[in-house]
Amino acid sequence: MKEKNNDLPQGNEWEEEGGEWPEWIRRLNDPGLARGKPEALDDLLVLDASYAHMGGLVCSSVMAEFGAEVIRIEPPRGDPARRFSPFGILHLDTGLGYLVEGRNKFHITLNLEKGEGRVIFKKLARKADVVLETFKPGTMDRWGIGYRQLSELNARLIYCALNTYGQFGPKAACGKPDYDVTNQALSGAVWSTGEMEDPANPQPYQVPTKIGGWFGWFAGGLWASFGILAALRHRRETGEGQMVDVSGAEAIMRFIDSYLTCYHMAGFIKGRVGPLDSAAFPYTFIRCKDGHTTFVGFSDINFRAITTIMGRPELLQDPRCDSFTKRCRVENQIAIHPILEEWAANYTADGILDKVQDYVLNKRGPGVVATGRVNSPGQTLGEDNWWERGVFQRVEDPAYGELLLQAPPWKMTETPPRIKWACRRVGQDNEYIYLKHLGYGKSYLRELKKKGVI
């Protein structure tokens, strides 16, 4: 028999150790208290030379949120990514996506297509810890400012490149630009996303469906930041830099591991199943009185709870859903899903939540059920929980006015990330950065501007 560990707090002693857990950890992790705490990457200099690519911006945003000095390098007329925006909406000539991902970065202009611009880039790269680029594979190398040239100048440099096909392979040299939709298509994920096909009654909407947002770019950018941090850890031990090669398509593939193993092990291609799921049921969205809600209770005991809450105990004997395995069959899901929606049509999402909570909290039977409203963006912004956790932050920017931005997703006790400022205008930090790092004064910058170098 194990001895009781009297060193551990017992019962209500947890409260005596500093209060209930949510309040105790909030005092350490609250993003509102980040100012004044140290920054994990404040000794790093990052050159973000990404071009027309939101993934590169996301990658450098992560570095900047953790305190790195990120120098965002744009062509003299601005990066095309500034024009990427839903429905073409611009705010003071800048797209909405760039407004979000321009955070915490110093913005300069530099024409890398000009020889003099590349000379200046090399000078900056000598001082940099990280270089990030998204040009077609081999472009920077042909310009003499790729990894093999810069690593000769700066052996400690971490050089990260993002491109759909990666930096080598049969298609890497095709010269095609990196598009988010191409990343999604090549990954295999989109094949299984969207409404299921009915061969007997095909509809135009029964097609592979693009994942909302710039998923391929964002996945690539986030994995790239992870690789850079690992490379920095290695550099700390060895003093050696290295190249990080990330494909947005490959980044998405990491999210679809079960699809690939399903095909490899069973020769089965996961098709489109809409709101259903090939591995469990109910594990779905259902239409209710005021929109949609999630409905989850796929194990036998939890499905029993669902039938009790619905007042439909006879479903436990229905041969289409009287076992976990049968409920997983898509044809049975198709038959049972409308029964769930027929019941849910009588209740709002919150009404369904109330019924579920009444069942669980008052122990009206075995099992548990998960449910929750499917939020629109506006409803997400209205959730007190996210505001309480500092998920959204209002930033007053001298150039762009008040902006509502998504804050960094990490809450950390010692070295929390933070938003220090919002986006900058094209070339806004030319004078500051060129003077600080290269000693260029205003008169020389004017000359460079006349020549189209900055």
C-alpha cells in the first residue's frame, strides 16, 4: 500500500496555497501584465524579406511577439501582401490581413532587384540572426544573397525559406509562385473538406472546399517559426547556423496524418462527409433554432445520455446506431443526423446547453455530452471568456487609428509575448533602422531613394 504524501495539499488546502487555481494562475499569466516582464527573444535580429506571402509575415510575427527585433523589408512601393484583403477592403492603402501581421516590426524599403540593394542586404545579413524569405526557389541564390552566400558571411545565420514545393524536388524548380490555395490543394486536406458527394444527384457545391482563411500560409509560417526556434537552440550549443526549408503544403500534411495512414494501411480514401466524421458519431454540428451547435457523445454510455436528453430512448435499440461501430458508418450517420436536427430545431443553442448541463450537473443519468454554439466572428468577439483572457487587444496606432487585433495565443508566466505596436506604413522606419545598423544618414538615404534602391 502506497504511503500518503503529506507534502501535497489536501482538500481545501489548495485554496490556502494561494487561492483557487484560475485566479492563482491568472495573476501570473494574465497578458495584461506582460509589460515589464523579460522577452524570450529580445537578443535576436530578424530580417523578414518575405514577398507576397502571408506565411512569412506570420512567422516573423511570432518572432516579434517574443521580443525579436524584426526588420520587415519591402520593395520601394510596398509588398504586394499589403493588397491582400477580403473583398478588396483596404484601410489607408493596407489590407486587413497585413494590418494584423505587421505588428511589432520595423518597416524599411529595399530593392533587392538592384545590385546596390543586394549589397545593403548583405550588410544587414552580416548582423542578423535570422533571414526569412519566400521567393521562388533559387531566386535569392541567383541574386547572390541566398543561404550559401550569406552563410559564408555569417556562419551563425538561421536562413528560413518558405515555398509551396520546398527548395528541392522535381517541382521546386518550376518557377511557380507560392499561393495559399495551391498549398491547400496539394496537401490532400481539401479533398476531404466540404459537402459529401451524391453520385445519384450531384450538386455544384459538392466539391473540394477551400479551408477558410489562408490556412496553408499560416500553417507554413507557424511551422517555420518552430523550426527557427529549434535551429536557434542548436546554434546555442554549437555556434552553427543552418537553413530551414518549409513547404506550406507539407505543413498542412502534418494535420492530416490519419488520412494518409488510412490510405496506406487500408487503401481507403477519406471522402467528404460535410459536418459528419468518419471516426465517431455523434461528433458533429447540428442545426438548431438560432443557428448551429456542436453535439458530441459518441461512446456507448455518452450516446445513452444523448438519447435520454432528447427523450428518444428507443434509439438505443435502433440497429443503425445501437453500437459505436454502427454509428461510425457514414450511411447510418446520414440517417441519424436528421433525427438529431429534428429535435434540436425546438431549442436555441443555449437552450440545448441548458438541457445538457441539467443532465450532467444533476446526475440524471450516466455519461456526458458536449455542446456549444457555433459562433460567427461577431459572436466570438462577444464571448466574455476571450476578453477576460486577453485574446483580443485594442491598439491605438498613430498611422492607422484604433485597431482590434488578435493577441498572441500563448499565456506565459515568465517571458510572455505581447503586442507593442500595430502595423507601420511603407518605409516608415527607414531613417531609424539604416542609421542604427549601417550608419546611413538622411542625405545618403535621399540618394538611395532617388536611385530606386529604397
